[in-house]
Amino acid sequence: MKSKVQILNIGLDNLSDRHLLEVLKKGFVLTPNIDHLVRLQKDFEFYQIYQSADWIICDSQILSFCSRFLPGPTLTAIPGSSFFTEFCLYHKHNENIRIFLMGSALGVAEMAKIKINERIGRSIVVGACSPSFGFESNVAECNQLVGQINSSKANVLVVGVGSPKQEKWIYNYKHKLGNIDIFLPLGATIDFEAGFKKRAPKVVQKAGFEWLFRIFQEPRRLSRRYFIDDLPFFSYFLKQILGKYKNPFNESEFH
């Protein structure tokens, strides 16, 4: 039985990155941060996707810190981008792990593939593609992507096209991806692996300020998210601490 920590309307798995590496053989992995928690208060489709997940891993040092104010254990933060780097190293000699990268700007996924394979010393990444802008609304392109992924014989799929688009795409198409054992929607991970974007120094990551580092990199795209869109989380969380939080989705009303 996995240990869970309840934050608002989702339960997060509480385990170390090493333990996750050892037990992750199959499943749909979600990596919630504050942005996800806010969206989970208003996007029922996104909430349903979370109910279908096999693993819900804390992606945020801030969520880890917040969990200290709740009864029970403190959540261990496992940032998805850091975990993927560890995942590749852990399976360095495991020929049964074959990864497909889907996301980022044109050519970036292919560059990430080259760099990962050079670092690992084998072709652990067997395929890569960068879908067009708005691809999720193009059924023909989505089916073409499914065919490309299936043809690669990959059994691990990393999708980095931004949330909630990446989670929704996996949820809608995973039934067609019979070879895939592990689904990893991981945001900017492909950009980081390609060297297209820089991650914050580790000391900044551990202090919980990677979000601030990213704002300096992409102020136009991220300032509104962090300073406006994500602020309601703290009022929701205060209600949880005070015992006044209610899940906005009374599931009995949606069945």
C-alpha cells in the first residue's frame, strides 16, 4: 500500500525518488505542482485524469513545504525533470527500457535524444518528434503520432507539450499505445535535456525557488501564472488547514 498525503482534492504518493525508480514498472505518472492544484479546482476533465493516474508524485518543493502543516508525513519533492535524468541513469544497462520523446519546438526533441543517448552510452531513446502547434486538435496528426510511437517499439513515453495539454493527450490516446508501459508528462524536461533551456542551480531548486529562476528566463509566459493564476492555491490550502475546504467536484453529481 502506497503512503498518501492529501492536498486539496488529490492524494499524492509519498515516496523517495530511489523507491520510485525501484517500483515504477508500469503506469501513468502525474507530477502535480501548484499550477495543477489550482486547475484541479475548476477543470473537471483534468480532475478525472488525476483519478485515473497510477502514480501522483510531488513535483514541487513548495507543496512539500506546505505538507508540513498537515497531519502525517512530509511529502518528498521529486521534480519530474530531475527524476527523468535519474530514470535514464538507473536504466542505463536495462535494454528493456526504450524511450520516446514527444514535444518541444521543431528539432529540440531530436537534439535531446542525441544528448541523452551520448550521456547514457546506448540508444535508450529510440524515437523523438516535435508535434505542430495545436496538434491536439488535429486528429490526423494525433493518429500519425500514435503510429510513429508504436513503430519505434518504445515502452516509455515522455510528453512535454505543457500542462494540461500533455496529460489530456496521454489520457485520450494511451489506449492506442499498446507498447507503452510508462507514461510521463514532464513539461519542459525535453527542453532541459536538449540544452534548449537551463534549469536552476541545484541549491536554488532545493530552496524551492526554481519557479523564480524560470520567471527570469521566460517572464512574458510565466509571470502571470506564478503571480496571478497560482495565488488562489494558498487560500484553498488555508481552508484545508482550518478544516473548511470542500472538493468542488461532488463526484456523485457527475455520475
